[in-house]
Amino acid sequence: MWTKENITDQSGKTVIVTGANTGIGFETALALYKAGANVTIACRNKDKAEEAINKMYAIGGKGTLEIGILDLTNLKAIKTFADDFKSKHSKLDILINNAGVMMPPATTTNDGFELQFGVNFFGHFALTAHLFPLLKETPNARIMTLSSGAATLVDGIDFENLRLEKPYDAQREYGVSKLANVLFAFELHKKLQALKSTIISLAAHPGVVYTDLQRHIPTDILETAFAQFKEVSQPWQGALPSLFAATDATVKGGEFYGPDGEKEYIGYPALSKHTSKAMQDEELASKLWFFAEEITGLQFPY
């Protein structure tokens, strides 16, 4: 059973956790701060970031904390964040693409994409690309992208419905964005292998966790959904697969981690058994990658 107590000393490591002001992101950043890492809390609301940091300071840790203002709905703002970070740091040991949006009303990003796909996938694709120069210069850097079991609930990506062209289905669009996260992690791993890079790209999912992520879901619907599960993880436990993937010496690039319990709803980190034809579709992963490059104007790794 792997827990936060198994995290090795992270002193001297530079880490970014997106969406670290609440939920799983908060617990992920806190654990790494406790372990000695220098952690940037990357989120778009400065007040919420400061509140999160103050809570972490009150708990205590061996590392350091700083705020980075990051708006994943805006490609220009993502570049601004990355440029600012690169001006202050000479390396990046761990990038945790954690932030997400789940089942909001039909909304688009500043760049015109459905909000969930735009934030969960496009935003993190662009962020990783902009930060790649630092990752490349850091021996054995890791890129951990958070997905969801919902990735298995869709059978592909409709490239003609990423800007709300068709009737909106919040649950479907969420699943598509999380499928894209897994495909991104796997395709990046494949490209890094081809370059013989020491960077590791992998993915994780938290299981069933009650967090602020579900704020857009009506309370009665959410309670009915959670009632079907015998147990639901707290955010600290939901963060364990991410933390394991980001820090443990045994992990390998291209792997996918989740809870070890029945159906992976709750438990402790283990290789995930969640899979689908779409998740293993290398042609789809390649198409998604080229699509993202075209939209963002960013090409990596190199």
C-alpha cells in the first residue's frame, strides 16, 4: 500500500501543479511541498492561490511555495505564464497537468473551443509545449497528466464538434477531454522515446472523488450519482495516483495509474486496468497531436 509517507525526499526539485488551489491539486501540491519540493501553485485566481498557500504554510512543509497566474482558457495567457516561469527558473523537474473542468454549462474558451476540451486538453498541451525547454534541460523530468475513468466512456474524438458545433452533451464532452488527456500522455511518451529523451510522460486518474470539480453538477444529481458507490475517496487519497506517478522510482513512461480497488473507484496507486479501443488508438493519438499543433502553432518535443 503506497501512501504519501512513501514519497521520497523532493528537496531541490522544481514543480508546477496546475489547479493547485483546491481538491486533488491542493493535496498534490501540499504533499510535494511537505517532501521538500519548490512548488508553483498555478491557477487563474490570485486570491484563491494565496488562500491555498496560506493553508499549506499553516500545515507546514520543507519546501517553498509560489504563485503562478495561469488561465488555461486562453492560449496567450498560457504563454505569458510560461514565459514568466522560465524567466525565474532554470529547470522544471515535475509538471503535473492537474487542473480540469467538469460538466459546466455550454461554454467556450477565449480561443473558441468547448470549455472542457479547451482547458483539460488544449490548455495543458500548450503549457507543456511552452515549458518544454526547461523540461528538456532537467535530467529525468516528469510530465504527469491527470485523466479520468470517464475516458473509457467515449469511443473517440469528433473533430467536427470541438467548438460546440453540435448539441452539447456535458458528460460526453468531459469524457472526450479526458480521453484526449490519456492520448496526449501516451503520444508524448512515444515521441520522447524516439528522441531517446530522459523525460517521462505518463498519466493517472484519481478514481471517484468528491471535490469542487463537480460544482457545475446539480446537488440532487450528484448525490444520486455518488450513492451508487460504496466508498468515495477524499481529495488526499484521490491525489495518490498522481503523486505516485510523479515521484516513484519504479514508474515508466507511457504508463497509466489509478486506485487499486474494485473497478478503480477508490484505493491506493497501481497500474490502471482501465482501457478502451480509443485509448489504444495510435492513429487517433497522432491525429489529435497534429490537430493541437495546428491550433496552437506549437511543435514539440525536439
